[in-house]
Amino acid sequence: MRYISTRGQSAPQAFCDILLGGLAPDGGLYLPESYPQVTRADLDAWRQLSYADLAYEILARFITDIPADDLKSLVARTYTADVYCHLRNGGDAAQITPLTKLEDGLYTQELSNGPTLAFKDMAMQLLGNLFEYVLDKRGESINILGATSGDTGSAAEYAMRGKHNVKVFMLSPDGKMSAFQRAQMYSLTDANIFNIAVRGMFDDAQDIVKAVSNDAAFKKQYKIGAVNSINWARVAAQIVYYFQGYFLATASNDEEVSFTVPSGNFGNICAGHIARMMGLPIKHLVLATNENDVLDEFFRTGVYRPRTSVETSVTSSPSMDISKASNFERFVFDLVGRDPVIIRELWSKVDKGEAFDLSTTVYWKNKPKFGFISGRSTHVDRINTIRFAQGRYNVMLDTHTADGLKVALENRQPGQTMIVLETAQPAKFEETIREALGSEPVRPASLQGIENLPQHVVVMDPDLAAIKAFVAEHA
Ligand SMILES: *Cc1c(COP(=O)(O)O)cnc(C)c1O
């Protein structure tokens, strides 16, 4: 299996060669040359498998340059019940991503039982093991530099902690994350994890990471890498739980299932799109946004209008606050018949901060073939949905999953099986839970009191030279 760029001007690459990088050299995103197709016989055989065995079967179709035995043991180490152990709803930890039944035909799928209580662990844990494997093989090392507003940074740190040949430098906006999120990241004691709280906003931290990535000499000298959401391996890892959810919600492979996905950078739902392209019987992919509705607008109107970060509002489902969706180019590539010339034309506008409009093109007529529908949710909807789910189903939802359930209920057809992906646990967003329910969110026992642990973090100004010097000293 080789990987091509959506912009069509980079040479095809093997999986391990794109693993440690970000964008393709031509500025595009990598995608497989073609999507592996699953047959009815595959589905019948896979229905019986454990999560780890299912993950191996699926990933082996995309990763053909790691020997089968090595990949199998790496995947088996990644998806174990003791890593995804933070269950709240009495599910079966051995299933890794169990369903919680809300009512007949309506489920949430728990993707947030991993170490940091958000779905990003599902992919990041695999990435940690893949990085270590490939770096060991090649005798190389990497210094990961990232900026986080919460979920990505903690998932990256818990995935990379203690790994050989990997160091993590994670910038976060000083004082802007929840006490729980700060405690999660800053309480780590691993020697290869460096937390830098930047006096400023998330965008200030992000600008520093961008400036370092644009400094080719520094990047090369200090082997700077990233683990951002456009990383292909992250998308690939996420395909697995769509299959798992499908098998758990159905009795036979004749049935269809729809998924609702609380979305930001389009990484999670992109994996659903690929599962569907592979032949998994998914009826609809329902994309849910919060007030930052750039993607809902596209799926309703055909107009993609990236916002400026000033226009992007700060909401109570912060991991969905985006001004443009970094993985969206992958879907549009398929929508326009995989024509890189069209992608280059469309993204020359996006890169200038302009909108594009597909509504009058032939491609828009193909849209129904891809199964996407969409909706949006606001703060009031989110609060009401958290109350509704608690009252009706006795299930406590986090704010992002509540956005998902709100949109799912609006779009679900009678008799249709619908799975809402649970992207985080309510314990991460205590303030909004208190506002909705007047009570404290449930927190897994092992994470009680983490705010009281000693914290390891340096606070710095958003000063590029100073932060580069810190990285240089510790890399
Ligand atoms: C990252 C995140 C999302 C958005 O996922 P994308 O892959 O960026 O679309 C939604 N909810 C939570 C809790 C997240 O951490």
C-alpha cells in the first residue's frame, strides 16, 4: 500500500515513510492510493474478533511495510483492557470501545476510556508504539513539538511518555485549561515530557509551533516532529472502532448503522468516511458541530468558508472550536473524484483565507453517495441535552457528546440504528456539567485527586527565541 498526496505533486510513499512527518512536501495530505475493500466474508469473519485482532486485520491492509508479526504484537500491546480501563457505565472493558444503550437502536460508543478520557487516546496510543518501533529500527530520534488547548496535548504525552528516542515539548496557554486538564499533563514525571505554559492564548502557542516548523534549519538540527491531527496513522487507527461499533450494534452484516460524530478538525469522521468507502454498511455519517459551524455550513450549502480565529467563538465544547478543518481536504479529494488539480485550485483559495463553493458543480450532485448529513448545536442545546440524557437515560454526557446526541436525535429516522460517538468523559468539563446538572461529574476512581499531585511545568512568554533555546537545551 502506498500513499499519495491530495495535491498530486509529491511522490507516493510507504506507510513508515509518512508516519513521522506531517503534510506532504507539496502541502497536501496523504491518503492511500486506493481504499482496501472488505468483502462479506471478511465482515463475517471479523465479527467474532477481539478489538486488538480486528485492529490488526484492518491496519494490516494499510500498513504493508511492517512485518506481520511485529505489527500484530504492537497492536496487541496497544489495545488492552488495562489501558482503556476508565469505564463508567458498567460496560465490558475487553471490548475497548463498548456501547452504552440509550434506547432501542440508539447508542453511545465509549471512545474515551483511555488514559486521558478523550477519544484521541484511541489513535495516539497506537502512534506512540509505532513511533518507538520505527525510530528503533532506523536508529533515529525525534523531538515532538506541539501546541494544545487540552485534549491533544495530554493524549500525546500519555502516548509518548517513557518511549525510547522520543521527547515531547508541549505548549499550552497558561491558565486557560481546566484544572483537571492541567493536572493531567503537568503531573507527569517522565523525563522525556516537557510542559511549557505560554503566557497568552492557544493561538500564541500555535504560532510558535508554526514558526518553528517554518525554520527548516532548526527543524533539521533538532529533529523536530509533530503528532497533529492530519497524521495519517491517527486517521487509520480510528477506522477500527467504526467496525467494532457496527458489530456490537447489529446481529448480522445485512444491517445498516449510522454514526453521529462530534466534529472539529474532521479527523474522527474522516475515519468513518474511509470505513464506509471500504464497504462497512454505514448508512449516514452525521456530522455535528458546535457554534463553530464551518463544516455544517458546507454540508448544508456546498460553501466552505473558513473563519478567522477572531470569528471562532470559545464554547463549552472547546475541542470542537475550529476556524478551518485540517482533515477536510481528504474528504473533498474523494468528493471531486480524486482530482488533485481541483484540490490545488480550491485550496489556493483556502490558503488565502477565501471561501469556495461547490454547490453549482457536478461534484455536489455526487454528495448523497457519500452518506453525509450534518447539524449544529449551541450552548443552550448542549445544556438541555446533558439534562435530557441524565433524566431520560440516566447517562451523564460530556459537552461534545451532547452536541452529537442533539444532532443525532434531529436526524435519526424511525427504526434506524444510530451510534453517537462519545468523544470525552464529563469529568474533563466539570464547569458545564455543574451548570447543567448542579452536581459534580463522575470521575474514574484512579483519577481522584490528581489536582493535588506536584506539577512539572515551566511558564514562559510567547517568545520564539526563548522557546527555541529551551528546546535546544533539552532536546
Ligand atoms: C478532538 C476532539 C473532537 C473533534 O475531533 P476531530 O477529529 O477534530 O473532528 C471532539 N470531541 C473531543 C472531546 C475532542 O477531543
